[in-house]
Amino acid sequence: MLRALYSSAAGMQSQQTNLDVIANNLANVNTTGFKKNKAEFQDLLYQTTRSPGAEQGNGAQLPTGVQIGHGSRLVSTTKVFTNGELTQTGERLDVAIQGDGFFEVQLPDGSKAYTRDGALKSASDGRITTSDGLPLQSGFQPIPAGTTDINISASGEVATSGANGNQSFRVQLVRFANPAGLQSLGRNLYKETAASGQAEQGSPGENGFGTLQQSFLEMSNVKVVEEMVNMIVAQRAYEVNSKAVQAADEMMQLSNNLRH
């Protein structure tokens, strides 16, 4: 019965973590470029009193055994990098990535980070930055003052025109062999890790890289209905585990009250 208490408590803790993940997904349902998380669990170690396949004294072999588990544990919160829906904004510096790829940005310490948030801005010196003021790398050139028109093609060709003349350049995207292995930094940023593999740079629309869509933003890939269903399942599982704790406690109370 003590085992039931610990197993049920482990189950309650797992479902609490599951709910935390779901709540974060729902909190970011309108976050540009957000990728939902999913919690993944494993069962804990088993106490084995009879091993399957063990030999009996008469030469017979046990077809099954006796193994009792000790609950569950969280092993991973995996980012799901499916595409979110594209929303038209009309802003000339809003750029959505359709398909595989990230924009590369430079952090204040000089290191690199990666984002799918295409809500780009122009700084006072013409540099293209994120909403937090982090400068984009990826081949983005400063936009000259007096620019009146910016055109960004699906293949990453950027053409600007204005009082100071015309210019053109091509932006690049970055991708990873295992994007789920990226480290989430918050602020719509990811950082390369050993699990993600090294960043691979390429042109939009080529060799499997995604394409760019000007005046669109990629929204979160969180589906509210799906998360609500997951939340109800987590709530019911938590409730059932708490009932098991109560049942085990009542059974121990009964055994403690036995009289000779």
C-alpha cells in the first residue's frame, strides 16, 4: 500500500507538470512564431518478484512474471515545429517563413540565436532588428534613409528603392538537423546545442529551405481545442491519482485498526 501512495504521488506530479506545459501553450496562443511543447513520460523502475521466463524446479518455464511499477516521470518537453497559420498584416517588414528555417540574430554578448518571429523592425541607423532590438544577421542589409519601397520575394531577394537610390541583396535562412534539440531562451529565441546539430545556412526555397512571405506573420501552432482536451485529460488523471492516494491511505488506516 505504501507503494501505491508513492506511485500515485508520482502520477500526480507528472500530471501537474503536464498541466504546466499545456498552460504555457495556451498562454502563447497568440505569440508570433511560437511552437507548442508536448510533455513525454516514462514509467519508473519495477520491483520484480518473479521474472518472466524463469525456470521452475520441475523444468517448467514461467510464461509471465510478477512486476510492480512505481509510477511515472517526465523525460522530455519536446517542441513541435509544425507550421503555424499565416496572418496578413500589410506591414512591409513583416516576414513569415513558410516551411523549414530560422532567422539568425545577434545577442548583446555577441553570440547567435535563432527565431521564427518575422515581426521585423528598422532601427534608427537602418539596421533590421527584432522587436527587442536584436540585429538580424542572415544577410540583411541596413535600409537606407528615405527608402519608400521594400520588396521581399519568396526566394529571399530584397529590393529597396527611394530618394537615395536602389539596392538589392538576398537574405539567408538557417536550419538544424534536429530543431527539437534547440534550447528555448524565451523572447521567441532559440540557441544551438549539441543535440540540435550545427546551423546550416541556405537560400529560401532551395534545398528544402522554406520560402518567405512578405507582409505576413506566422502565428502560434497551438490549437486551442486540442489543448483544452489535453487539459481535461490531465485534470481527470490527476483526480484519479488523488483517489488512489486516498484509497491507499484508507486501507492502511483499516489495517492499523485491526485488533487481535
